[in-house]
Amino acid sequence: MIELNVHLDGSLSHDDVLRLAKINGIPEGDILTSRFSMSQERLTIPDFLQYFNAPLRLLENRDSIIYATYSLFQRLHQDGVRYAEVRFAPQQSTDDGLTQDQAVQAAIDGMNAAKAETGIQGNLILCCLRHRKEDQLNIDTVSTATRFLGKGVCAVDLAGDELNHPNSEFYELIALIKQCALPFTIHAGENRGPESVHDAIRLGAKRIPHGIRALEDDIVLNELINKKIPLELSPCAELVTCNSLSLNVLPLHDLYQKGLLFSVGSHNMTITNTITSQEYAALKHNYGFSEEEIIDLILKEIDMAFLDEAEKIALKGRIKRDLKTFVRSL
Ligand SMILES: [Zn+2]
């Protein structure tokens, strides 16, 4: 399996939380009263983002970030994932004096430790945040990404409160990202409509996490299909933060047959109570995908990854043998 859409801070396990509380000197009782998981109600993005407050308190020093990243890659491997691109916002880990470079180095160290033990491959995508538009932090994230590109970092992302901070506020930041020749993704089309997805396409996003409100406009949907720009979807959790689409189930199989490219990921394992294999299993059991179609989708996901051609071919060769067994086991 391939996992292209998972956030570190939204995917701390219960055991991670306890261990990280200890590392940070936070009393267990104190942290466990915080809400880490939500039920499947629909929320606006600002409400959804409240769920990150507690985990972010736990990612403020080098040891915590190393452990959290190590644990996430270990759990992904255990779940059957062989390549993952994990999103992480280093600017959220600087309150106690870490620089963004130090935070990223810690995450890379944790990822590499898990790689050494399990063989899982991975990269980090560094998130710029929409609600930080006024300050230097997003610019610093771009600089950090430039220094670590190809050394554990594969891209940058724009994430956060799309409702109150539309793409138009970030044109200068995107221009800087392009100037630095960094591949980038833009979270779009959750709380804002298809025009936000259209804008992300126009700006040059290589992939669009969520983007499901493109379904409200055939022109935008066809643009995604024709330009082969993938969405990053979580079949079980996708509608949680989209309160404007009048759908209860995504027409995923129909979209697949129309040629829309999309990846399948867990996004925030803890916050939405899911794991990667559960998201793939939903394709088979809830969305009518055949096993052959899921294999085809996984191979297409490798093409969507921020890897060079030789790495993609090597990864396909490495997982091909186990794909059938994995898909059958879902
Ligand atoms: Zn996301």
C-alpha cells in the first residue's frame, strides 16, 4: 500500500500520547482530558482544527518529534504501507525554541529510524499554514523545505483554515515556492467550493488533498481529469470536514471510471479513527471496487508520488509481488 495523505499531528496513537506526555513533563491526566478523536459529525474546518491543539502541545522538542515520526512510520508499516509521504508543519513545533530546520531534522531522524528497522520508504511534506499568512513562518517553512529537498523532504503543502483564508491570500507565497522549484500541494475544496479547486489547479498544485467540492462543477472536475491532477481522498472520512456538499457517500467508483486520479489515505488517523488499510477496505466493501481495480489504483498512486521515475519503477517492482495478497486480505 501507498499512503500519500497523512498528517503526523493528527495521527498520534493513544500510546504515543502517553509516551509524549511523559517526554514533555505533562501530567497524563491533564493530556487525557483533551479530545483527540471525533465522532463522524460534519464540522467546519475551523472547528476541525481545534482537534490539533492537544497533539501539537506534544511535538515541541526534538525527542518528541523523533518518537512521533518513528512511531507513525512503524504503525504504517505494520498496516501494510510500503511508501508514505507524511505531512508535518515544522512551524507548529517552534514554541519552545526549536528552529524549523531542527524540527524537520528530528522528523527525518524518526523516519529514518523506522526505515532502518522495517524497510518502509518515506518522505515528508512540509505544511505552510493558512492562518499564519501574516508572519514569516510560512516563508521560513519554504526555506527549510528548500534545504531539505531530496534529503527526506519531497514537497510543501498549503493547509489549514480554507474558509477564512482563501487561496488568493497566498499568491505571493506560491510564487516563492515556485521560484524555489519545490513541488507543492494545496488543500482546497473542502469548506470552499469548486472555484477554490480551480484556483489550486491554476496555481500549479501537483496534487490536491480533498478537493471534493470539485464534484459540484463539471468543468472543474473535467479539468482535474484532463490535466491528470490527483485528489488525495479518505473514503471513510472525506465528508467530515465538507459541510457544503449534499452527499452522504462519495461516487468514488464512478469517478474512478471517469478517469479521475486520486490517492487513498487516512489523513488524520486519530482524529477520524481510521488507518490506511481501513480506507482501502472501504473501496472494496463500500464502494464496489474489484480487487484488480484496487491494484490498478495503488500502481497509479505510485505515479502520483513525489519520487523520480527510477524510484517509482523500483517501488512498483518491490511491492508488486505482495499486492494481490494485500488486496485480498482487505
Ligand atoms: Zn490534510
